[in-house]
Amino acid sequence: MQATTQLIHSIPVDPLTGAISVPIYQTSTFVQEAPGVNKGYDYARSGNPTRATLESLLAKLEGGEVGLAFSSGLAAIDAVAKLLKAGDEIIAVDDIYGGAYRLFTQVYQQFGIKINFVDTSNPENVFNAITPQTKLIWLETPTNPTLKISDIEAIARIAKAHNCLLCVDNTFATPALQKPLLLGADIVVHSVTKYLGGHSDLIAGAIVAKDKAVGDRLKFIQNACGAILGPFDSWLVIRGIETLHLRLRQHCATALEVAKFLEDHPAVDKVYYPGLSTHPNHEIAKKQSKGFGGIVSFSLKNDTAEAASAFATSTDLFKLAESLGGIKSLISHPATMTHKSIPAEKRRAAGVSDSLLRLSIGLEEAEDLIQDLQTALDKSLQHASITLDKTLA
Ligand SMILES: *Cc1c(COP(=O)(O)O)cnc(C)c1O
């Protein structure tokens, strides 16, 4: 049986009533028959049947032993960081998600955990950064917004040889395209807010651990610290996951068409999409994932924040907003939005030029999205030539 069919039918029918949709157990506590005698649940922070259904679905999706659903992606990242103790070191991908950067540098560093950022698209950099104190290697692949790819299998071998855990933030690829645990990673985290939820209607996070021992420790941390996902949001995520494979197939197909269109447009400078043969990590992306995802970034020949801002406000179907992974296409301008807190020189050195724009390709038809971009790009060319005329005059 195909994985998608298996996944859809692994969501159980309610044994009590036959309800085909998972019931939402909106409750804080569970009545016990005698002290300590219960039906598997005692208090809803420790466990809730709706959340439990989602958690076992998450574990199946990623091919791990233990799945956990959190109140946000950052809460999930925070729980993984709590596996460490003072004196331990993390090696992390250098263009890590901004919120994870803030958490590691401004919260965990003050507790005595050291963070070392390296360009993980070359595994040798990871190898060279390992010290006896390194306990955790942190990858995102593809990264945001330049879609850099790291070789999960190669870095997993390095982690294993040095007794470190490898954690992959799989938000951008999703398990529909890439399964880090099957490539040797120990832990996967998600901002479920994005593709797993899939409808831009909730904030949630997830962890899946390959081994039971690590998973049990993370479950202990989740219960001890309390950042659980509520039953209604758990239900919404289950509903999102039911169409994950279908959505991703479409996101990928449309994204590739959009990327090819952008590559050929005279107003566009660089296009970043792992599915293009011109992408520097295209071969690794092809090896470790079934598709190249729904995010496309590009920069303009007129490499100014003003030009990018004018472009981002002249699209109609692409809505100007942070976040990604939903039904509606979104556009964002990292230099003034998600990456604004990074000093300009550092930001540019990381490949985030002033005019870089990031698209989250939704589920609209490709031809309509391309028409929308065409109109905005033509406008931007016109704008550039008017500015040039004025300068000449
Ligand atoms: C959005 C995002 C996060 C943070 O998740 P929240 O659900 O917003 O807390 C973490 N990692 C990546 C790659 C993200 O895109």
C-alpha cells in the first residue's frame, strides 16, 4: 500500500461512536475509577486523546518512535534545547530561522550553552567545528530565505562518530518530501504553523524522536514545562495533515514553473530554488528529497530595498505577509521584515541582498500566479526606466 493511503487510514475511526472524524476532547481532566486507575489519561497537560492521535500521526509521518505536539514551533525548538546542560555546545546552520537564533543566543547562551554557527552546506565545516563539548548539531534544510541545502546523511555520520544528537528543522521540506530520521538524524522539529497545518489558521509545533529514550526525555520536558498543543488546534492539524501530500505535490509543481518564469525575466537578477539545475546544492537536494518545496526566492537587477518594496506592494494574488506554507500565496521582503534585526553587512554576506524577495507558492493555478508576477515585474521595469530618465534629465 502507498504511504499516503496508509497515512490517511492510520487516523482511527472513533471506537465509541464510529465518528469518521477524530473527536475533539475539550477537557482538562479525566475521572478516575480509583486513585491512579484510569483509562490512560489523568490530566490534559500530560495527555489528551485528540493530541495523542496527532502525536502518533506525526511519529508515523516522520518514521520515528515518539511524536509530540507543541503550542508553537519555537516551543518545540525550546524543548530540544532543554536536552542540554551548562557547558554543552550546539553547532547550528548559519542562516538559521531568526526565532531560533534569538532563542539560542539570547536565552540559552546566558545559561552557559555555547552556540557555534557554521555554513553546514559543506559538511567539512561541521566536522571542523566539533569539540568535546558539542552535544547537538542543528540543521535546517532548505534554509530561509536563500534555500541552502545541507547533506543530512553526511552530517548524521559526523554526529554519530562524535556522540552528538542531530536535529533537523524539517519545516520547509515536510515529511512529504524529506524524512531526516531515515537519513540518520535523531530528532525532527517542525513549525506546524506552516505546511503541516497548511491553512494559515493556527500556531503549532512538533517534535519527532527516532529513539524511544530521547523521545521519552522530550515528553518529560514537555510535561514539566507545559507548552502543549490544545485539542482544537490538534484537530485542525490532523485535518491539515490529511491533505499534506496532495498539497505538497501541487506546491512543488507550481513553484518550479514560477522559478523558471522568474529565471527568464529581464528584471530578475538571481533565482533561488533547489529544483533549478543552477542551484549550487541541486544534486544533494535531488538525492535526499522527493521534491523541492513551495518556497522560491529571487532578487531584482535593481538591487534596492525601495525596488523590492515597490514590487512587494504591487502584486495582487501574492499577499504581503510573514509566514508560509498556506493555501494563499504570500510574498515577503526579508531585509525589512524577517531579517531586519540582522546588521545590513552581515545580512548581505549571508546572501540576503536588499532586493531579495521570498515567495510562498500557494495552491492557486500557476498561470495566474505567473501573470501576477509578470504584471508586477513589468511595472518594476517601467519604474526603473522612469527613474533612469529622471536621472539623465
Ligand atoms: C516559522 C518557523 C519556526 C517557528 O515556528 P512558530 O510556529 O512560528 O513558533 C521555526 N523554524 C522555521 C524554519 C520556521 O519557518
